[in-house]
Amino acid sequence: MGKHPTDEELAQTILQLNKEKEPETVEQLVNATKEKLRTPEKEIVKAILKLQNEGKIKLTQQPQKHQQPLATYVRTGAALWYWTTIALSITTAAVVFLIPENLYPWIYTRYVLGTIFILWLPGYTFIKALFPQSRHPKTTEKNLDPIERVALSLGLSLALVPMIGLLLNYTPWGIRLTPIVLSLLSLTITFATAAILREHQTQTKNTKTLTAKTQNTLPHRKHITKR
């Protein structure tokens, strides 16, 4: 249509599009009306609300999704890094204790896992605990990019391991293989558990933030109930 539609024409077009296209949300109905009439969005929304008041269109609030409890969250793909870290740490400790230093070629498995265990896992889990990763980057200023995480993880691992050795030096166990491995294992599992707890809390907080922000977009978040 080239001319500006009247209120009656706009209402009839909305009802017709609602019947033909069967949109699930008000946003879809608004977009369809804009494409056909080239009418400003505010006028379309106003007309839809008027039709709702007249009982010709019924709108229902879209139900909000409940935040996953921690027990459910740790079984999702978002917690895969946690179980991988725990499994890798326990496997490394087992390999160190079970594979002798002169058992070739299995000793190379011990070298590879030991390198990851010392140079990566302590710092990685510590950074995860300090800066939990969010699936909604725009809702937090503390989301590190992958390069920063890698650099900080390596740097902190190189700092944490000597500190553990220094502390063990003042204990009855001393700086030996068994206390070092068990200390690193305990530290990694502790940091990883703290990280998954903080990550879950961050997801909960960000979900609430996003929900609060979307309140201003109503009635687009409402569903259309077929009459």
C-alpha cells in the first residue's frame, strides 16, 4: 500500500495476517504487518494491544525458563571441561604411580600427561575459578578471551608449582614425587570444583540479568493464543 492505512485497515490486516500466517509471537505478527503495510512498529503494537482489549486477539506471557540446578548443570555439555580436567588429573596421578621410569615406551605417556598436569591444569583451573566463563559475554566484563586464558593459565601454573614445592619443603614429607603429585592433584580438583560452582552462579546471575533486560521488549515476548 502506498498511502498510510487507517486504523480500521491496520486492524483488519493484523487479523488477516494472524489468521493466515498463524504467528507464534507478537514479534512475528509485527514483522509480517510491517512488511505488508510499511507502518511504524509503534502503531502496529498499539493496534495489537487495542485488538487484545477488544477480545479479538489474546496474548499470553511467555513462561520464563527455570535456571538449571547445580546437579543438572554438571551433567550438561557446559561442564564437560570439569569432568575432563578431573579425569585427566586422576589418570595422570595413576600413571605416575603405576608406570615405572624404565618401562618403555609407556614412560612417554607419563611424560606427556605429567607435562600437562604441571604446566597447564593448576593454572587453568585457577583462572577458571577467578574468571568463570559465561555463555553471555555481553553481560559481564570479566569474560577473558581464549588467548588471555591460555597465557594466564601457563603463567600461573609456572608460579603455583614452585610455591607448592616451597611449602612442601617445610613439611615432614619434603619435596618428593608422591607428596608433589598428591598436592597438585588436590589443588587442581579444588580449583576445578570452585570454578564449576562459580560458573554455575555466573550463569544464574546472567540469566536473571538477561531476563530483566527483556522486560522492556514486551509485548514482543508475549505469545499469541489461537482463538
